[in-house]
Amino acid sequence: MSQSRTQHHELEKTVTRPISFIGVGLHTGHKVAMQIKPAAAGTGIHFLRKDVAPGKGLIVARWYNVVDTRLSTTLGNEFGITVATVEHLLAALRGCGIDNAMVELDGPEVPIMDGSSAVFVRTLEKVGSVAQPQQRNVIWIQQPIEVREDDRYALLMPHDSTRITVEIDFPDSRIRSQSLSVEMINEAFRNDVAHARTFGFRDQIDALRRQGLVRGGSLQNAILVDGDRIVNEEGLRYENEFVRHKILDCYGDMALLGMPVMGHLFALKPGHSLNHALLKALFENRSHWSYLTMDDFLQLSQARHRPRPEPDAEAVASRLRRQYREQRT
């Protein structure tokens, strides 16, 4: 699963054999068959649309190929071919330590499954992974990088592993303010994040469907919030499932960097647009980070404990909450 401080995962990995999924797209409502296949070392994650003209369906899963961030992350290529809602699958692949894979689809959207990463994670763990003859690289954050969109804010800080801290604030009384911090080591992604489902609001459904969105949404693949109640009969998987899912989305969007990020992401009211803006800002501030092999990073981290002093996350959160309250008054 996620990187551990005690065991070096210095080699890249791919899946041991092809894995198949069938489901519907959350936004298109189209039934889609998807297969994850092994890929060579150094390949990264690629999507291949099998339902389009030969030679035009390949899309590299990198941040610079993001073409839409409305309620999900959509990737595209130079031929105008797109694949939508990639973030839950990318989070599962990263959380299971898969660096290289070819994801083949016969439709325009990754199947939503149950609205979380859990189905992908269970299947990936069952099939297993194989180490490849190439060292895994990481992005080592050395100086803070921040972006702001209105009352939304994201800050990427130095840290000795991958940590994500998210705070959300919704007017709906069933959600309100929630915050959580998860360090993606050992089984943290699988246990604390992967099962958290996407969510939506009853009073927004009609308007979203008129925009061509959430046409495949149902109580089987999303949490539906109606004021102060949860419509789903089974209720929530976690009391704070909403903020956990936002962490899942952040993790999946960060996977578009193509390698693990050794840093602490703090995000206030994040969304796919803000996440993408942070990835763009990272590459616009090239002096704030470095490429290292995972093995070199772990040795450096152990020798120096932390590459640089990390800003106190709670102090940052308190400052941002104060600024947010001031903006609302």
C-alpha cells in the first residue's frame, strides 16, 4: 500500500495481470468496461480509449493533460479525446503502490463503482503487484507552495512522507465543518480513506443534470444529502465520510504528478480546480522541490529527520479559519 518508513519501496511496480471492471460513469451515465493491464517500467499511468479511431485514444495521466475540473477531473489529448472522473482510480493505484499501468476503456469515463476507491483497492490487492527494474522517483517538497481561489486555499509544505490535511465547511447542517489529517503510510489509505464515497445534494441534482452531469449518479454510488439527513438507507461509512472523501480526491489528483509527493498538503475547502491549480503552481516554482529516488529520499530523511522545519499544521489551519471567518463577515 502506501510508503512505509521501515521498508524501502525503491522499485517501481505494476499489476501482475490484467484486471477487469464494468460499471457506469457518474456523469455520463454510460456503461463502460475497463481493464487495467501491466505496463513497462517508466511508463507511468496511461488511459486508452478503445472506442475511438486507432491511434487517437491514448491519454497520459499527468497534470498538464487536465481539461476539465467540474465535479471531477477530466483528462484529454491532442485529438480532443477525453476520459473523465479519473481521480478515484488514480488514488487507488497510488495507494496500492502501482506506478505503471495501461487503463483501457470502451467509453468516456472511468466507472464510478460504489463512489469510492474501495472496489479498485480490493481488486488490486487481490491481484497483487510485481517489482520492476527501475527505481521509484519522488517529488521532495523543500519550500512551501500555495494557491488560493476565493475562499479556498491549498498549501504544500515540507514533510518526511505524504500527509494530507483537509478542512471542509458546508452550509448543510448534516455536514457543516469537518477536518482530518491522514499520513499515507502503511495501511492508512486503505483503512482511513479508500472507502469514503463521493457525495451530492438533493437540491442541486436537477441543475447539474441539465448541465450534463451526474446522469449516472444513484444511491448505490454516492451519498445523497438532503438538508439535515442522509437519504441512503445504510447511512454513512464514517461519521466524517465527507472530509475523508475530499482527502481521497486530493490524493487522486496529486497522483497526476506521476510519482509520490513527499510533502504535507493542507487544503481548506478543496475541489478539483484548486487541486489542479496547486499542481500547476508546483511546476511554476521549480526551485521549491527536487526529484529524488525513493531510496535516496528515505536515507536523507532518516539522516536529517526532516529535510526542513515543517510549519505547524494546526497553526496554519487556525490562521486560515480566521481569515475565512473574516471574509464571511
